[in-house]
Amino acid sequence: MALVILAHPNFQNSFANKIIIEELLNSNMGIEVRNLFDLYPDYNIDVKAEQTALLEHTTIVFQYPFYWYNMPAILKQWFDVVFEYQFAYGSKGDKLKGKNFLASFTVGAPKNGYQTLGDHHFPILDFCKNIEQTAYYAKMNFIDPIYFHGTSTAAGYSAEEITRSAKEHSKRLILCLEELNRELLTTL
Ligand SMILES: Cc1cc2nc3c(=O)[nH]c(=O)nc-3n(C[C@H](O)[C@H](O)[C@H](O)COP(=O)(O)O)c2cc1C
């Protein structure tokens, strides 16, 4: 089943990501969640433990809040040390080949800001080119990211709206994981 790499610097106070994780765990899909901040509050990532977890799964979900048009720093650190030479890339670096790479994240600001004349100027997927190429370089299957806009109460979103969006997001994510599972079963 899927492995979820959860990277949230303040998960205790999370609203949106917490709902998504709860919905995933309630789906009874046998999902394993690795909460990077619980495991490595000092950013001292156990590379072998992370690589072992990757080897045991076919689909890897990266769950995080969108921070400064990117992923939180601990997840970048995770990629820097876990996707190492001769593991993720290099002449013998095919250990992740064929695995599914699925980014699932929450975006604070509304969608209308993510266009040429908006505050954020570019659509969200433009900010995902780095992870897309990371997946390709590791010979993984890059699955279209799943995300939603409007997680910020400061931007005027109510708890009810955020809850509804997070639950819709979770449904899309679970449907995607079920589809990936079906594809896997047909190849066995
Ligand atoms: C350090 C930081 C950087 C952020 N950067 C962005 C950003 O670049 N674009 C955006 O739309 N929202 C940004 N946000 C808002 C987060 O995406 C939002 O707080 C998060 O999706 C909410 O999820 P949560 O309820 O699980 O914490 C940022 C928030 C923080 C704390």
C-alpha cells in the first residue's frame, strides 16, 4: 500500500493537513504515515530507515502544506539525504524505478491569485516542475499533484469551508490511490 511522507512543521496546530491524514487513516487502506517532524525534530534524518520504508512501498505520497511556493524545509532535507547517489540515481541508482510519486498539498491563498496578473503570478503546477523532474530523475512515475486552495482563516476562509475542501481533497486522494492499486494488481 501507500507510504505517506508527512512534512508539517506544526502538525499539532494544523487544520487542513490533519483532516487529510485522519481521512486517509480512516479509509482502512492500510496506509503507513511517517511524520517527519515526530521522527526527526532535529532534522537528523535516518537515511537507511527512510530508504527501507520506500523500498517496501509502490506508491509514495508526499503530504505537506505549501510553503513559500515550495515544500517545507524538512521535506527538502529529506530529499537531499534520502534520494542519494546509487539509490535514486546513478549507474546503480534504480531503487525507486517504477514507483509512484504523488504530491498532495494544501495551499493557503485562493486560486485567483495564482495567475499572471494575480499576487502569485504563476499557476500552482509551475511551482511543481522541480518535484516533477525529481521524480523523472529517480525513474519514478510522476502522478498529477493533488492540492486545493484556500486553507487560510486569515484570508477569510471559514473552518467549515476548509473542512469541506480538505474532505474533498481526501476523497480525490483516496480515489487516486485506489486507481493506482488497481493498476498495480493488473500488472502482477
Ligand atoms: C512559512 C509559511 C509559508 C507559506 N507559504 C505559502 C505560499 O507560498 N503560498 C500560499 O498560498 N500559502 C502559503 N502559506 C500558507 C499555508 O499553505 C497554509 O497555512 C497551509 O496550507 C495550511 O495547512 P494546515 O491547516 O494543515 O496547517 C504559508 C504558510 C507558512 C506558515
